Amino acid sequence: MNPIMMKRNVKAIPVLEVVLEELKQTKIPVVIYYHGWQTSKELVLTQGRKIAQYGIRVILPDAMNHGERKQPVSSIPSYTFWNSIYGNLFEFDTLIEHLDKRGLLHEKVAVGGVSMGGMTTCALLSQHPKLIAGACLMGSPAPLAYGQGIQARAKEFGFRLPRDYFELISWVERYDLSLSPERLAGRPLFFWHGKEDEKIPFKQTADFVKANQWTKAGRQIIFHPSEKQGHLVEIPLMEEAAKFFYKCLIKENHEGKM
């Protein structure tokens, strides 16, 4: 069974919808999956297909400033980056509303993403308690700490950030799962991170897992670190992430009916 891919435009948000053809008009579990920085929805299409093979509807949106919405990156360090994540958060409910109007919004919705999309995933989990699960591949559950790292690197390389940088990204703190881990509330959260990631620090993920994996809120955290792996998602990992969503969204339903 090969999933089909449909291009849609949801209130000016370009998306790819991936689903098994025989299920395209059926209300089935949903995964909204976000791409990374300076990439596009097409570059997570393989991941989308692998998830969809399990009978899940997958929505792949282009973030603001990316893909069909690509804009020049601002000369102000990190401005376009934060603006893109902010856009993902703002537009999440629009995607949910679109599925609802089509009569295809299932009670089980999960989120996932790579890099910037992984950061989006953790941020959404911090504010949307009805989300069933999330998968963060080489992202960070600690965006405020990541912003502090941007500030340090900008200073090191002689780039100027606004003096009120942290006031300008004050919304980040409210979406920082590492600062409010209780909001995970026992939901499954799959992390993968390469120990040699040169773009998003492995330590931010590892510290979050260490602090929360054995708590009530974090009891369903799954962490798969990879030795000698940088900022790259390979096919076996995509398959592992797809199986995670299957277990969270499909397998439990089947077992419950037995």
C-alpha cells in the first residue's frame, strides 16, 4: 500500500497531505509534521509517507519564510528563525480547523518534526494538552536555552543582536517545555539526537530527558541518542519514528477492541 500525496493550500499555508488512498475520506488519526530550518515540506515527505503507511493522515506544512513561502533571511541574527517557529504555532489551529471542516478531524492528533520542526513540536506540547504524542528529532525542548546560545555565538562572531533581544522573544519562555515539564502530563514523547550535532546542542535534549524521564509527567519519554551522528536524519530513524506514531495512534486502538 503506497500512500498518495495531495497538495493543498490552507488559508495561504501550503501543505502536503499524505494518506493511504483507500482512507483519504475516512476519519483516521492525524500527525502534523514540521520540517527544519531552511528546508521545506518536500524534504520531510519521505518521513510523511512512512507514517502514512500505518493508516495515519499526515499533514506537512511549509513554515513561514520556507518552501513556497520562502523569503530572504533577515540580516538580524535569528529573527527569521524565531519568526518561522512563531508562525508554526500560530497556524497550528488553522490546520486543525481545516480538518474539522472537512469532517476528517480524528480525536487522536500528534505532532512531530525535525530540527526547527522538533522545537515546534515541543512548544506545541507545552500548550495543547489534547495532543496525544510528539516526536522531536534533533530539535530542542529548551528553546530559551537555545536562544541564549544564539546570543553567545552572535557575540563571539561579532554580530549585533537587539539590546532587548530576550524581550522580543519573550513568548519563547511560555512555550519552553523544559521550564514547564509538568505540561507533558505523561504523554509519549520520542526524542532522537546525535551526540555530534553541530547545530542544535545534544546536551539540551539529554538534560531534559535526564531531569524528567522518571517523573510522572515524563514517564513516557523515549530517548534514542546516537553516537558519532551529526545533524542528519537517516532512513532507519524515519522508520523508527513512524513506528512510534503507529504505537501511539493505531496499535492501542486495535488492542482495545480485542
